[in-house]
Amino acid sequence: MRFHQSILVLFIMVTASAAATLISPADPAIRYMGRVERSLPDRFVFDWPGITIQTVFAGTSCSAVFEGVDCFDAFVDGVLTATFQTRPQKETFAVAKNLTDRNHRLLIVKRSESAQSPSSFFGLVLDPGRKLAAAPDPPQRKIEFIGDSYTVGFSNEYMSRECPAGKDDSIILAATNTNRAFGPLIARAFGAQYHIIAISGKGLVRNYNGIDKGRELPFYYDRTLISSANRGIASPRWDFSEWRADVAVINIGINDFQAEPPYADSAKFDAGYIAFIDRLRKQYPGVKIICCATRVWPTDALIPHVKAIVERQTKSGRTDIRYFEYHTENGALYGHPHSYDHQTIAEGLIPVVAEATGWRRTDMVRGK
């Protein structure tokens, strides 16, 4: 009997010592980029596209614990190691295994949109007894990208404008990759932090086809969580003093003049655009503003509106604002820009950002 008790005690001791290490999402060695709700005790919550989680872990493996419908890429030491889709139930996803036993850089990037329900991050699972090292200091430069599905990178990895019936949701989830949209491409070119404040289908004063009147992008702009606003749940307003952009790239207005009429009222659009510019100047003192426009079917009204607004501003003596016009082939789902279009937009915008800021291109690699 004593022999069996000894074996049992030994088994319990070995099992306990071999238990994996769970790292809290609140661990100070984890660095987040993007709007993240941090008030819950066991999880951090987010839903804006392009959110990133970055740290340095010790050991041979690492897993991440998530809940919520989303899609993520994981990079270890700059190499893509996992792409995974999370689900409504809490689940653990392996992001790296069989590594050399040393410190490794980890970057997890939210690829997809989740405007109706947020994702929750419960932390990381490491080898037994291992811990995190401090993540590198974040870049000093900051760029905010404001827009709609073009800025999100909607289905930018899908190779056709059409998809099989009933497959829309699964294709959009899998084929949208914000990390390969023009915003993150530009930010990496300058070694800058970025926030993606964009929602597919939203306009400045009129959404696509006029849907969800009163819930255009400005309605969500100061929210920490999009999904809470959509479900009527109270959530903290975003604290703009927490993250001050050096550059704001505005790429809104496509949905104001697209699909079925009536389109946005011209006077309301111009007034709303100017009011938004003024807001950016107040919340980000010294910010450089780049206003983007492209052809919009069937009206092609966006270009003259935005171009005229910027011209009036510069003629009045403003030196902090610039105009950028781009044209894309739009071969991805429902006529959206493909990843190669995003590369084209980025290469066109990079010189504009450089001229506005005096920044030199560094081509920092933070995930391909």
C-alpha cells in the first residue's frame, strides 16, 4: 500500500512540475498595438482590424488562447508559423513548436474584421517554468489609417470578384488580411506603429447603399469596441491621449458615392470631411493629414470632392495636409483591391508620407 502511495505522490509531483506555464494577457512583457479593452480581469478584448500582440518568449513552443470568430497570423522570429481561425468557444492554438530552446520573438496579427462580436485573448501557454522577456520598445512613429473596406484589406487574398453561393462569410474571413493592406505595408516601410480605424461598408455621411443610417464611420470613431456600439452595449470611449498619431491617412468616402442612389449630399459630405479634418488636428496636435481618393463607380464623385477640399485648405495657408489619388484593378472579391493593388497604393503613398514628415524609409520587418 505504501509503495502505491509513493508512486501516486511521485506521479502527482511529476505532473505538476511538467505543467505548462500560462501567461496572463496583462503581463507587462506583452505589448499591444491597436484599440484594446483591458478592464476584464482574465482577458483582453478587441475587434478593430489590424490589432497586434507582441512579446519575446523563452522555450521550444508557444500557444495562444482565444475566444471569438476571427482569423490571425502568428510570426516567430519574423517567420510565419501559423494562420488560424478562432471560434466562439475558448480554445488554445499552437503558434510555434519544436523550436530551439532560447528566446524567440512572437507577433500575432489580427487579419480579419469582427464588427459584430469581439475577440478575447486569455494569454499565452509556454513550456513548463518558462516566462516572457520584455518586448522591444515600440517604434516612436505613429500612423493612423482611417477608412472602409479598402483600408481593411477586405478579401485582398481572394483571386476572383465572385464566389460560390453561400460561401461569402467563410471566404471573407479567410481571405481578408489587414496585415497585407496598404496601411501596415506603409507603416513597416517607415518602422512605425499603426492603427487601422476602418469598417467595411461605412462612409463619411452615407454608408454603402444607404444602409444603417446614422451609423457611419464617425459614429464609431471614438469607440474602443465597434461591436459594443453595434449591440448597444456600453463600452469605454477611446482615450486619444493614449496614442497620438503623427500622420493620419484618410481614405473614406467610397461608400458615400457608390451602389444605388441617392448618394451623399455634396454639401453634407464636404462639411463632414472638413469637420473630420479639424477634429484630427485638435486631437493630434501637429499631425500631418493625407486625404486619399479613387474612382468610384458609377458616379466618380469622390475625387473632385476630396481634391477640392484639400486645394481650398492649402490655398488658405494650411501646410499640414496633402492629397493622394490612386487607381487599382480591383480583382478581389466584389471588386475590391487585391494584395498587389495594396502594394501599388502603398508604394504611391510612401513618398507622400516621407515628404510630409521628413521620415526616411527603413523597411522594418514585423511580419510579411
